[in-house]
Amino acid sequence: MPDSPYSDLNRPPLQEAALARALVRPGALWTRVSVVDRTGSTNSDLAAAVRTGALEGTVLVAESQLSGRGRLGRAWTAPPRSGLTFSFVLRPRVSPSRFGWLPLLMGVASASAVRRLAEVDVRLKWPNDLMIGERKLAGVLAERYDDAVVVGMGLNVSLRADELPTERATSLAVAEAACVDRDPLLRAILREFAEHYAEWQAAEGDPDGSGLRAAYLAASATVGQEVRVELPGERMLTGVATGVDEWGRLLVHDGRETHPLSAGDVVHVRPAAS
């Protein structure tokens, strides 16, 4: 049965009913959890759902994503059930000018959850990558639709070394993590996100009042490093990443002035020596 979700016993399917029982509760952020066998893109599916009134806290998980998208439209693919590929709907009750913090908030929450369960040192590369050393473990994509934001994540869990999409990628299995069970990982990430999100909203999106900026800087693999930033038009900026401003923009000092960079301004950030 090559198409059966149980054909690879090392990669069992997620159970929608169990996830919903664990996460969907009165007063909780999560209002609906759906698991589908395959789809093109969970972010695209929820973008369509937003236009028909999808509630905040709607979560969509795909066992296989055929047209996954990362930042700048990059493809994100993995064998079925080898990772966590999911998106969710937010309708933040804060100023839209603060929405740029949401992918960073997702990075902080997911890195914290993965560190705790998997016992690996996950760091954050600005703006939206989870890293183990110099290798990418996961990516985050946040897209705004009017008053809603769809946040998506692709996390490599059980991929073997020969299944990784590039030599710069890794997985929890390759890193010999303590946990490669997708169910508790997903629960932990969503619960951690809900806690940080509640604090951020209670502070009206203030990254300092909510503690978000401090938490992000503590987990950052970028801030404090000399970096080379690729900008549109084949331009290059080299300097020291000195921090993240109140809008979530990366601050790079080139020796003369400090440049605030939004995710939309940047093609790639890497260590200057690489």
C-alpha cells in the first residue's frame, strides 16, 4: 500500500482528533485544527479561508505540501510526514504597524519549544529561519490579508541526510534530537506561540513591554555578528548586526551609519566570512 500513511512506520500520520482535543479549548487561541493528507500550500489555503471569514486560531496542517512557499517565493518541499508543515490565522488586535513582529514572535516561540523538547540548540537567523549551527532547520512565512495574518512554518523533523533539499539544511533526526515525534512538537510550538502572542497583544504589540524583543535578541544568531547582506539589484551591505528596532527591522552598522532593513529589503543575510 504505497499510498497508505502507515506505509512508513517511522513516519506515522498526525491524528486530527487528538490534536484538536489537546489544543481547542474555551478561551484558548486555537479554534480549529485540521490535518489534510496533501495540499499545494497551507498558507495559500488559509489565505482563501480568510477571505470567507476564517476565525482567528484556525490551524491547517498538511502531511505533504506540494507547492510550499518560503520567503521571496522560494520552494519548500519534503517527503510526506517527514516534517511539520502548517499554517494558522491571526487577527491581531494591535496596530498593523506592529505586524512585522509576528514572524519573529513565531521564531521565538518555536525555537523555545524545539529546544525544550528536542534538546538541541536552535538559534534564529534574521528574519525567519531556525538554525542548528549554520544549517537551516525551519522557515517561517507570514503574509498579511487586510486585518488578518497567516503564519506558516516548515520544520524538518525526520528527514535523513540524503533527503535534505540542500547541504545548508538539517533536520531534528540528523541533529540526533531527543524528540522526533511530530505530535508533541506541534502541540508545544502552538502552545508556546499562544503564550507569547497573548503577552504581545496585552502590551498592544510593544516588543519591549511584552518582552518579545529581549527574547528574540537572546535567541538570535545574527545580532552581534559581522554580516553580509544581499539587497535587491545585486547590491551588497557589509557591517555588524547591532540589533532589531521597535518595528522588527534588522539594524546593520557599516562603519559610517546604521541601516534599518526590513525583510522585504533583504535577499539574504549571512556571516561576512562565508
